[in-house]
Amino acid sequence: MSDNLEQYIIEADELAEKLGQENLVIFDASMHLPNANRDAAKEFEEWHIPGALFYSIKELSDPNSSLSHTMPSAHFFEAQMQKLGVNNDDEIIVYDTQGLFSAARAWWMLTQMGAQNVRILNGGFPFWDQKGLPTEGGKSAPKEAGNFSAKFDVHKVAPFDELLELVNKGDQSCNILDARGPGRFKGETDEPREGMRAGHMPGAENLHYARFLDDDGRLLPKAELARIVNEKFDSTKPTIATCGSGVTACVILLVLEILGHKNTRLYDGSWSEWGARPETPIVKG
């Protein structure tokens, strides 16, 4: 792959050559919006990349949170990764069944928890299958417990109170980039989760995650990523990424890291929190 993306992205052919290697962990991190009527765990049992384990974003989220997907404690995440057989020195590959959707969330969670070698399969499972590469069905389980140790930097998450203050003050010192589709951002289409108003935060910019992908769900060349980001992004400012539930916002965070922007955070509650709380200002259009 060109554009120096190898630190973040792995191509299907390269992964195919690695299948069966020790210290390789492959995670299917697929998830779907509530209105998609799809069961990612059931689909995983039907077919997946050989040797892959299912990475449940929901089950790996904070079990004490009322929100859809929020970062758990390092202690909880560490225990779950050890159950899945993950070791500190493992090479971890994540993918999903939409090309690039929820895999970025798994990448972000793992890297923020201290995993050193995590990459995303370019084009995900659809591109893998399109190339005729091997698949298998059935449940899969790790052979033995791993030794993964987690440490989470809470400063990588923007808390609700801070974001509410920023928005209420009209503070322009920080970029707020919303990864949802234009219809949801403008409030023209209903939210897929019940109980949420439609629209967006005042001052937020819409940067739909799918703009970074080609027709095969593969990440665009680095120069094209930069062009898209620079339409919305002032690199002199810190950036907070948001979306529906903190999942596709991680596609923005992935792209910003590839482009060398380090002062970035995730609003983990995202619209699941903002759209449901009565005190939050919302605009449409």
C-alpha cells in the first residue's frame, strides 16, 4: 500500500499470507444500527475470516453505562481481552462486514487501551470475500487466556459537561466534527435509536465517515483524505469527533491520526447522549 498507511491499514492479500501465525489476533468487530435488522454475532457464526474471534463492541463497552457504547474501565477491558486470549505482543487485525464502519471503533478502543500493533483490514470482509479469500463458519474461541494489560488515558474522551459548555458559549476554539450522514446531521431523517431528537450541535461540522471510503469500502489515498479533512478542519485547533453512539466518529479519529493530527478526542456519548438529554441545544438544517 502507498501513502504510508501500513501502520494503520493491512491489505487482504497480506492478511491472507499471515493466517495461522502465532501472535496474530483477528477480530470481526461488526455491528449494525438498530434499524438495520441485522445480527452481527449470528452473521459471524455463519462466516468469517479463518481464525477470527468476534469482538462485540456492545459487550466490551461499559456495563454500568445506560448509553449504547461507552468506554469501559481499563480493568474491565483488560479482563475481557485476556479471556479472548490477547497478549501484549500480539499483532491485532480488526475488520467489519461493511467495509469500514465499526472496525475503527475497535481499533480506537484497543489503541487507547494500550495495544501497540493494531491495524484495520482495508475494505473489510466484503473486499476479502470479493477477492475469493478463505472463510469459515461456526463459533470460535481462544485456546488459552492472554496476558494483555490495559491502561486508558481518560483525556482522550471529551466529557459531556465540557462539550455542553463549549457549545453554549459558542466557543470556536475547538473543531466539532460529526460523522453521521447528512440527513441525520440536518435533522431531515429520524434517528435510528428511540427517544432522540433530530439535528446537530450548534457549531458542529458534518464530516460523514463514508466520504473517506471508495466504492469498495476501502480507505482513500492519503492525499485525498487530507483534501477532504482540510475542507472542514483547522489544524491549529483541537478536535472532538462525534457521531450516533461513538462508533463511526472513530473513522474520523483514524483519518486524523493518519494525517498527523494528535490533539483529538472522542465525544463518547455522542448523539445517543446529546439527542436524548433535555438541556442540550440542537439545530437543524
